[in-house]
Amino acid sequence: MVPRNFSRVLIGPVEVAGVAQGLQKGLAQLNISSDLVLECQHPFGYAAQEPASLLVKVWKWAGTQARKIPMRLLPLKGLAYACHLVLCWPVLLWALFRYDAFVFLAGKTLTNTSLELLLLRVLRKPVVVIFLGSDSRPPYINGAWPMSTVAAMCRATLRQKRKVRRIERQATVCVNAPGTSHFHERPVINWFALGLPRDVSAVAQTVVDTKKLSTTPLRIIHSPSNSAVKGTALIQAAVERLQRRGVQIELVTLKGLSNEAVLTALQRCDLVIDQMYSDTPMAGFAAEAALFGKPTLVGGYFARDMPSALTGMPVPPTRFVAPDLLEQALDELVCSAAARAELADAARHFVQSEWSCQEVAGRLLRIIRGEAPATWWYDPADVTYLAGCGLSESAAQERVRQLINHAGIGALQVKDKPGLETAFASWAKVQSAGAPADDGAAP
């Protein structure tokens, strides 16, 4: 049984899109003390409360150096990594005596071992693991995973499946989205029931009224972390086609800028295009746009599955459409100031009410205490989504086809879901299931 009362929470060991910082801020607003225990320095340098422990600081420093030192200095890089690896166990021992509950992000823990999760379970420490996309998404439908060879993709898929299974067997609760829950075998908390914590107070005084901002040409912002994965070239092509038709718009593509510079640019735009191939209607950049009252257009095949996958869940208000409808949706938004203003107002209200740090942290506390309503749970046996994220449907189908032909249908690592396995094969137009893969089943 999960203890109802606890005094200190560990959040870590990584920061992703400000989630850790947002959870900490929300918990503080609920009078719950928490620390960010991070394995390395985040490039954006999110401000947060971290423990004063010298041990943790040295561990974090070693982890940072292991990532910063170039490969040409491999012996030094290896030494930093070895130091970081050795120190993770003393850090875990220190944390066991200090924290009452643990919130791990992106499928990572302090030591990334089953023994750590077993110790936490034996000591009755609640453990919530929040998956955030690529940390659980099957590599064969993840454009961020380079497919150097089919064999390499097969091995990456097996590793991903083993990681998810290891975590869900020992963690108290896992949180994941319907579009990335393929490898789970046990029910998870639907990520949309928890939400993405956003610091409303940080921008409350700087939000510009969208109704008064419209200019000619209309300014559109796109900020890709990875141009290929975000479909930047296709977005630019869609904008250029509208421009040739006489539509007065300009596209500003932001690359390599600090988070502060991106936020400044957001305040000066009329519309945001997030990405072409998303499996969520409102990821981090779209949520930041919502804070400033900016309407966002998002492309993604998950738009077709969202009505059934998010039944009863709050749906983030963006214009979320299938990739082939993105240009049409862009034309409609550009031509209607009223539609942009309505979408912007809905998005801003949503993040202020549903995704404020305090609201999300409050739901996290219910999860930690074992009080999550039945409606928050999602059975991964119900996963039907096939197209993934960050790549075209045809590219994803080709990956699946090659993987099955190379190592058999078991290489997809969804044999616990026969319907999903068959759906993948049919979707990829595989003529036969292929030979069984000797190394394709997770233990």
C-alpha cells in the first residue's frame, strides 16, 4: 500500500521540456518539498531547487563531462563516464534515506537497473515513471531513430521493449500516452490525464492579444529541434505554395536559438506551426505558444486516432490534422483572424487551467497516493496506432516491412498484442509473417 503522507519527493534524473521544473514548482505550491536530482547539466539550464549534497554535485558534474568531452579525447571521456557510473550507487543510497517518493522521467532512473527499482519497492517507496515519447516509442516508427541497418533497428527495438518491461514490472505506476504505449503489457496512466506542467506566472504579464497582433504579411513561427523529424521542408513547401497563390504570409524558422530567444520570437508572431508528423496534439513548443496566447497548427497521423484514444480525457486545443490536410488547415487559419483568435484563447485557457504547474502536480500527488480514478488508466492492449512520429507513413511502413522480412514478425516486440501485430503486418503490406526471430523475444 502506498503511504498517503510523505514529505519529500525526488524528481529526475533528467529534465525534458521543463517537465521536471514544472512538477517541482507545482509541488511547492502544494506545500510538498521536492528536489531535482539530475544526472547532468541541462543545456537550457532550467532553474530549479537541487540538493546541496556534494556527492550529487560530483555525480552530476561527471555526467555532464561524459557528454561534453569530445570523442577524440576518448580515454578522458571514458573516465568521466566510469566515475559517473560508479557514483550512481552511492547517490541511490543517499536518496533512499532522504526521499519518500520518486518521480522518474523519460524511462530513466538513478542507476537504470532492476535492483534499484526492487529496493525502492521493498522499502515501500512510491515510484512513478513518466514516459515522454522516444523513451518508449517503438524505434521502427520513430523518425528520431536512425535506421542504419535493419539488424541495428531490430536490436534497438529489443532493447526498448526490455527497458519498458523492466520498468513496468517494478515501478508503482507508469504514465504514458496512447500513441507510445505499444511495448507496455500492464495498464498505464494515460499521459493526457496528467498533462504537461507549464509555468503560467512566468508569462502572464507578457501575453499579447492575438486579435490585435495581425499584420501583413502574417508571421508564422516554426522552431524545429530536428528539421527532418519535424518535417520542416514540407512545411516550408506548403507555405511557399500559399505564397505563390498570393497569400500574404512569411515563415520564420528558428534554429539553434536559446529558449529565451524562442520565447521572445513567439510573442511577435501570429501563428505557430509545430511539426508535420506528431503523435500528440500539443507537445512542448505548442504548449509554450499556448502560454503566450498563440494558435498552433500541428500535423500528425495520430489526429485520426485521437478521438478514440482520448475518450474522456481533456484534449489540448491546437489545430491537429493529418499531414495531408496541413496545407488546407494552414490556409483556413491564415484567412480567418477569428479562427486564430478562438484557437489562441482556447489554448491559453487550457494551459492556465488544465496544465498549470499546480494542477498537474495535484494530479501527480493523486497518482503517487494510489488515488487515480479508473478513468485515468489506459490498457495498452487497446493500442491501435501504427504510424508513429517524425516520419511519413510510407517511411514507417517500409521500416516495419523490412524489420518483419529480416527477423520475423516477432521482431516488432508486440507478440502480447496479436491484433496489433497483425495490424502492423497488414499496414506494411507484408505478404507473410516471415521466419521467427531467435533473438526477437524479450525474456
